[in-house]
Amino acid sequence: MIKISKTKLRGVLLIKRDVFKDFRGFYTETYNEALYQKLGIRIKFVQDDFSRSRRRVLRGFHGDNKTWKLVTCPLGKFYLVVVNCNKKSNSFGKWASFELSGENHYQVLVPPRHGLAHLVLSKEAIFQYKQSTYYNRRAQFTYRWDEPLFGVRWPVKNPVLSQRDKSAPYLNTRKRQ
């Protein structure tokens, strides 16, 4: 049985999947289109992606205006933050966090106009996601991981960042102290 919970961000859902465990390990179904549609998730996914990163790597905030994403962590553990990046929304800049792991098998459904960022908490982790559109780098937005306007509380002070994530401008001209 799958349990779907609403979160404090409209359209963002936390999905808890069934997991069969025994002495050999575990088995879980990561996606079943007919079942998800029956449960009200009527999104056609066209692309699957994953990244593997080591402890303290922080990726994001990235997103676009058209893509739904279904995020999971099949190996390791990461801290996922989803932020509303729709500047026309009353909840612009509001965020929610989740701990996803290969142990809890949670998924998070993220609507368009929301940015994602994740911080690896384990020795290494795999960030896996389904997308409703094909990847288009030119259509993406990027916000700083430490954007003061968002006020995200990260469980690390000095994460490992890509050049893209380091050099993204602040929305607010005040730089975090």
C-alpha cells in the first residue's frame, strides 16, 4: 500500500511506498503508472535521471517552469529541500525539507516552478528522479543554496558546491553574514 501525504507546499506530496523485507534484503516497486494514476498522480514521466554524490555535496536549487519531478533516494541518505520559486505566488520562497534514504524509501513529488536542492548526509548517496519533460538546461533557473530570502536551515556550514551553485547570484543584495 502507498501512503500519500500533502506537505506545507501546495502540490508537493510525500509518498511512502510499501517495502517487502526479509533475510535477503528488500524489494519495493519504485513506480507503477496505473497505480499512481489511480491514486490521483496523473503525470506522464518521460525521463529518468540520477546522480551519485559524496558526503557534504550540496546540489541546487535548480528547477524550471514546466517539469514535474518524482524524487527518491535508493542508496544512502540526503536532506532534500523544495522551495516555491513562483514569483507570482503568495508562497514564493517558502520551503519544505525531507530526509530521503535507501532505508525509508520515501518519494517526493515536486511540481513545476519549484526548486530542488539536496545535501548528502551519508558517505555517498544516489539522487534519483523522474521528469515530466526532457531536460533543457536553457529553461532552468538556479538559486543560491544559501539565499537569505529563503532562509533554509542546512545541517552543514560549508558544503561541497559546483561552480554553478557557488556563482548563482543572490536574489536579495544582502549577502548572508
